[in-house]
Amino acid sequence: MNSTLKRAALACMVMFGLLMININYLQVVRADDLKQNSLDRRNFFARYEVERGLITAGNTVLAESKDTGDSETRFKRVYPKGEIYAPVTGFFAPENTSDIERETNDLLDGSSPDLVIRRGIDLVTGKTTKGANVEVTINPKAQEAAYKALGASSKKGALVAIDPRSGAILAMVSIPTYDPNLFAPADKAAVNKAYAKLEKDKDQPLVNRAIARTYPPGSTFKVVTMAAYLESDDSLGPQSQVDAPQVLDLPNTTADLPNYGGAACGAGRVTLSFSLEKSCNTPFGKIGIDLGYETMKEQAAKFGIGPDLEPLRIPMGVSPSSIGPEEDKAALAQASIGQRSNQMTPLQMAMVAAGIANDGVVMKPYLVKRVTDAEGTEIQGEDREELSTAMSPESAAKLQEMMVNVVELGTAGAAKIPGVKVGGKTGTAETAEGRAPHAWFISFAPADDPQIAVALIVESGSAGDDASGGQTAAPIAKSVMEAVLNK
């Protein structure tokens, strides 16, 4: 073979080798990137070829796929009560998904490895493969009561309700909301326009305020401070006395801590129960200083609070809550009453209320109840998991009693339910200058057999005192608790 043929043969071998390397690179290394490329029209149409599974809450359908009769975009996603359940379902759009639609996407579209047997059976029998059905833990009565009551306030806000015994999320509402049906059509231009409009909305309806936004919790956080205090000394109880000056002298600052409006808290020394019932600031500021930052941080962590803890997923990711960094004693006093750098999600405060109600045991919150294939065979069941023990049963019982007194004798009378013992705590959280404070309320019921724990915030919904937290937020929580308890 002459040299020219040798060079030609070698060049062919090199090019063949490069071609094989390129094919393997595209099929193995870049396969996922290419599959997700928006320029791939096959990928776009493939999204609409499969009948996605249902998203349900009991017998209520939250999301379903309907046959359009179009050969290219056969199935369209439909949300029968879209705005009410949007924070739960999320949306399915031409190029994106969110919330449950995203977190369980491989189940809903039938591509999950958990469905390989179902796909095999369908192949043999000649049936068209369908996606799995996802049932969420939401109680439709609670969700719709929360949506109606919170929406009637004409304010922005969020509400979360949890079953304290299991961690199942019974309601999750964020106001303002949006209609996921806007994103369902197989029309990228129209969907992108609708999304851009909502994204630019100053009220941010696409933000799930229940899990994605943190707020200063105000006086609702005093139950965490009280939990730390009760855990520090077994002899303490509702009738134990505590200092309650009209103004707490904070070290190294001229900005001392008063009670609301500079009012007195009793005669300067009151019971723990009275201090919680009237939501006095000064006793809790002093308790926080006396306990110290590390004790407060450790107690908060037992309720699941802290940016250094394992991120919480329900299965959507939840923004971390925090009492703030260690600063000075003055800052700690303010953090102990739910101000300063103290920031909580409504879900986190629902976990606090649920943990107290559940004798000190905090259950991990979850949103997916079970998953079944198209024929009804269960693939995944309910996954109950204990997150932590926040306090002893004895301390929890004392705090439960005090929170019942808040409703019976204190600032949360609007949460009373005839024939049911309700525990609760109001809160008013100072915000940016020029804005009204946020109104908070956390609660649980029945106190002797807790079936629901609620936390809600009404943004700028307070007239400026803890009574307004009870006036604005407590009636909303009451309606949700009544829906679950069928009262």
C-alpha cells in the first residue's frame, strides 16, 4: 500500500473514531441537556402525548388532563378550582412546572421507575400508558374555608393548617393567588405573556407566601420563648410568678423595651399565664436575656427553626426560618418577642403550634398522601415521620393550658368555638416604616384531643396591638378549625 492510501486510511479511521466519540458524547453526556432544550420540538409535543395523572384531595379533583382531540397536543391540563388550590398543585406549562406538578412530575407523566411494571403490563395488553395519580393531604373543606376567609380580608397573607398527630398539611393558602389554567394551553407565546404579567405584578401572586416567604412572627413567637423557659426548670408552671416591669431596661442602649403603648403588665409581677394571656413584652424580653442566645437557639431548633438545619421539603422546598444571628442582649430581648431579625414562614409557626398541641412532638409536615397507578394500585403510601421532640409532655401540657387561657381569658376571644377548647396566641409584627403591622394568629383544637393546628398571617392587617391580631386573624383560624371539626 503506497503512502497516499495509508494516509487516507488513517484519516478515515481518525474521523470514524471522532464520529463515534461525538455520538457517545451526545447520547450519554449531553442527553439530558438536549432533551430539555426548548428548541427541540419533539420534546415539546411529547409533553402533551401522555395523559398525566390526577391530582386529588380525597374525592375532589384538583388537576386532570382532558383529551383535546388534537393529534399533536392531545392532552390539556385542567384545574377545576385553580385559584383556590394553586399553592398546592402549582402549574403545568409548555416549558415549565411548579409545586406538586413539578415535584411529582415523573409520577404524573408515567416516566418514574416506580411505574415500570405498570408500563410493562400496558405494553403486553396494548393499553395506552397513563401517568400515576397523586392524592394530597389537603382537606377541601379546610382549604376552601381558609381561601374564603383570608380572601375576604382584602389583604395579602397566608395560612397553613396541619394535623398535629401526623404532620399532614390540611390547608395551604396564599393570597393573592393565580389561576394555573392560564399556563395550561400548548401556546408558548401566550403562556409566557401571561406568566410575565403575573411575575411583574407588585402583589406577587406567584409567590407561595405560606412556604416561600418569611416574616417577623411578633408575639406568636412568645410560645417558643415560654417553651424554653418551662424546659429550663421543671418547677415552673402557669401560676409561677415572673417580673413584668412597665418598661424593660435593655443593656447598652437607650431604646428600652416597653409593653404595647407603654402600658403596665399587671402590678409589675405576674403569673406566666397572665403574661401570655395579655401578651406582655417585658417578661418575655427578660426571660430571653436570662436564658441566653444559645438556649433560645437550641429551643428554636427543636421546633425545626434554624438556617443550619436540614432543609425542609413537603415535597416543595421551604424557606428556612431563623431567630437571627447572635448580637447583644438588647437584640436577644427583641428576638424573644418575635421582632428584630426573627423571621418565620407561616408553615414554621404552624409546626410550632402543632408541636405544642402534640405533647411536645413535632411531626415532619408533608403534602403527598399516596400515589396510585392508573388502575388504582398503590405505589407510595403515607409517610409519617417524627421531626423532633421540642419539649417534654409535662412542659407541653403547661403551655397548652396557658394557650387555652389566651383564648378563654386573653387576646384571642374571637377564636372561641362553642363546646371546643381552643388554644391560641395572637401576634402583631412591626414592619417597615409607614406600613401597618402584620396580624398573626396560631392555634390548635380541640385542646384535649388536637386534630388541627393553624398558623396565619394577614399582611399589614393589624391596627397596632395584639388584640387586633385576635380581631383580624383569629376569626379566620376559627373558620378553618370549624371546617375540620365540622362545627
